[in-house]
Amino acid sequence: MSGGQRQLASLAQALVRKPRVLLLDEPTSALDVAHQIRVMRTIREITQEQNIISIAVLHDLALACRWCDRLVLLSKGRVLADGEPAEALTPGALLDAYGVTGRIERCSRGHIQVLIDEVA
């Protein structure tokens, strides 16, 4: 099975138990872009249909912003930002969490893009 197929199989195994909360640790790791989108779309659709709360740890900020309703940015054991992605992820938060300067912009389709300029 491909990495994407394994991720979907793991997700199916978790969902068959009918959880109220689904905890996901890097559900898109080691996947190509097409599989990342398929996995995240599947998670979102199923959790909405079954009224499941899903909490995912993602290091890809653009992917997190595209698929989450609420973003919590953690650094060194503390919450740096919490809220809707467009509000929580700011240039200041990028600097505080990652030590980089960058910009948060929307593409022509409205998706949030994280543009890193340089290491501060």
C-alpha cells in the first residue's frame, strides 16, 4: 500500500470505533501533495458528518490553515496564538514561534499562504 493508502486505512481503523474525539499526529507526514489533500478532505468530511471533534498536530502551517476551524500555535510548552487561522497566524507569531520573518497572505482562491522571508 502507498503512504496515502496506509494513512486512510489508519484513519478508517480509528473511525470504526466511533470516537467522539479524534487525535491525529501528523496525519499527512511523508505524503505527496495530492494525498495530503485527500487525507485532510476525508478527515474534515467524516468528522463533520459524524459530529466528531478532531485535533491534529501539523507542522505544515498552510495545510493547517486550509483545513482547520481553529488554530492553536504552541511554542516551548505555551500557547502563542489561538483562534481562527487568519487571526491566530500573524507575522509576530511566526517570529515568536519559529524565529523567522514572514508574511501571511491569501491566494486568489482565498486560502491562507505562509511566506517565509528569512531567519530572523
